[in-house]
Amino acid sequence: MAEESPINKLLAFIKTRVNLTEDDVRLIDDSFEPVLFPKNRIIEEQEVVPKYIYYIISGYLRLFHYNDHGDEITSHINCPPGFITSYSSFINQKKSTENLESITESELLRITKKNLDRLTLKSTAMKDFSISIFQQSIEYNENRSKELATLTAEQRYRKLMVNFPDILHNVPVAYIASFLGMKPESLSRIRRKVAN
């Protein structure tokens, strides 16, 4: 059986939330562009307005920024199926405070703000879909802030283990530790404890 095309994977994902007409499908097909990035490539830079929102077909990506000491702080790790960008910067077309980087080789579909606006204007289904994705992003960020404030380092690691086990096999420990709000040594200690 031939492998599903990237656009068909995106369409299948969209159809889990909204019903699409043939016109919707044509519009989506015209609006997204496939791209492939090698591992460890900065795709969107901080201090620049994000050009695209990306749908992940395969690969792992992260959003990160530098703290006052020049250390990299990973704020988000994403894998398929899902969208990634510096959301508020993309929506408001403001300079991003974060970098978007491919952790592994990544196959993506991307859409510009202009094309997304056109798509949501012409398609009610895509307008509803976009709203649900942005609501999910806000909810995710609120939950993440709460977890960083209320869960112990070990609880955060165990939760990641249960919900996103593949991240642990595909993402460097330093990024995972930063994402979980701890030092790599602490994460190594917790991993040993959990393994035993």
C-alpha cells in the first residue's frame, strides 16, 4: 500500500474535529506547502516575526529561548500529529521571543498567516478548526504552568513518560530536563530511580 501523502495526513487529522467539503479540501491543499528540515536546524528565530505555522508529519521539534544567563530554556516539545509555532507572535504578527528548532529530521507542512486568514475566511470548517487548535494551545500552556508550579520533578517526568513515551527515546536529555524545569543531573537521577 502506498504511503499516505502529507496533505492526506493533515486532512485526516482535521477531519477528526470538523467535517470538510470538497471545496475545503481543495483550499487546504492549495494553502499548505510541504518542507523537510534536517535535525538541529533553527526554523524560526526569536526577534523575528514567525512566518509560518507548521503541521508535523514526522519528527520532533522544540520551542526554546535563552534566559538571563544565556542558557537555553525549552518551553515546548512537539511531535506528530500537531501544530507548532510561537502562537501569540504568529497570530499577532509580532517578533517572537522563542526559536523553533528541529530536534530530529522533520517532515512538515507549513502555512503563512496570509493563507491561514484566507482559508478561515473562505471555509467555516477551517475557521472552527483553527479556533479549536488555538484554544487547545492556550489550555496546554495553562496546564503546563500549573504543573511546573504544583508537581514535583519526578511527577512531571512520570507524566511525560505516560503521555509521550516516544519523546524520551527521540529527544536529548538536556532538552527534556529543561522542558520539565530541572537540571540534566536531576533528570538522570529520577530516571535511574524510576527504572529501578
